[in-house]
Amino acid sequence: MVVLGIVAADPEPTYGYRIAHRLKQSGMGQIKGGTLYPVLARLEAEGLIASSWGEGDGGPGRKFITITPFGRDELKRRAEEWRAFIRIALDVLPDELDS
Amino acid sequence: MTNQVLGRWSSWRDKAILELRMKNVPGHEIGEILSEVETHVEETGETPDDAFGDPVIYARKRAASIEVAPNDASSLITSAIGGGIGGLILAHSAWQLGAGQPVLGGIPAWIGLLLGVAVLAFVFHRIEPDLITDPRSGRALDSVRSM
């Protein structure tokens, strides 16, 4: 879902390397290609993102990725579920632990 | 790519291809997976092993999420039988033509020859190679064409 959020936040079609870079910038750590691309393939199979190959910036051809309208709806729904879950978890956890 | 990097990439790619083929992943999907790896390592400067790990394990991971058609045994058997019949008609007709005799049923041998060629052409036309295509160029990968 975080990867979907990164794709959705990009105003332009994005690509694997850029997504990995954004994930690192957002504090998610270094995500290896071997982890990222299977996730992207799964998101595409679910119809949440779409991809097409195009020219890179003077480099190799890139697989550009965009979020689909269904992906945006799902992201909104899943984000709300996560927020609800986090609220419950925070309610359960004590504010401070007794020493 | 330098020769060393190219050699490492070729080795990684060939191992991945073998595993993906063994898992019946269609050629266009294999091309997609390999192109992702190649462009990623070219952009990051990482090696395929660093970025994607062991090629066999990565291939298995990707194959597991792709719906693959089971081996079409009936199509293979039909092609084998068709090829056998076509070859028999051709060989028998050629033999009879050489002997100046008609084929079975009094049909002229040259018609039998044409029939045999037609059957074989039909059978071979049905067998389409599942080439691995590069989605960036639409071309089949050279190293795979010869496999």
C-alpha cells in the first residue's frame, strides 16, 4: 500500500528506480529491486496501477507506472482502514510505560 | 556495460530464463521481467545479484504470481500425429511416384505428394515458437532465439 501511495503522490508517471528512491527518502529504508518489482507486478495484476514502456532520460527505456482510477479508490479505502487500525492500536498502547 | 558487468548480467539472465521457462512463464512475460531487471541495474549501477538476489529464487517468486497455462499435451500429441501422417503420405507418395505407381485408392502419386506437403505445412504452421520479446523494442532476444 505504501508503494501505491508513492505512485499516487507522483504527479508524473513514475518508474521503479524513482519509487525506490522515494521510499528511501520517506524513511522506509533501502528497498531492493527484488522486493519492489514483484510488488509492482502484483499491484498491476490487481488493476491498481498501469504500466507502459517509454524512453528514459537519455538512458535505457523505462517502464512508466501510473495509478489507475480503481487504484486511487482502493488506496483511499485501504488508507482509511489503516488509520482506523492505527487508532485502535494507539488506544490500546499505554502513553508511558511504568519504570 | 563493461565486459565484466555484461558477463555477470548474461549469466544472471540465462539462469532466470531457464527457471522461468521451466515454470511455463510465457515469453512476453519473461521479456518484461528481464527488461525490468536490466533497466534497474543500468540505472542504479547495482549488480543483478545485489538488487534481485539469486536469479533462480527471483524467477520462482515472479513465476508464482503469473497465471501460466498448463502444458498443452493434447496439442502436442495432435501435432505429433499430424506430422507423422503427413510424413508417411509424403514418403509413400514419393516412393510410388518413383515406381510410376498411383498411391492407395488409385490416386495419382503427385496428388499424394501435394497432400503430404499440405498436411506437414498445416502442422508446422500450428506450432508457434513462444519467443522472449523485449518490450522496449518488440524484438526477440538473440540469445534466447537460439535456445
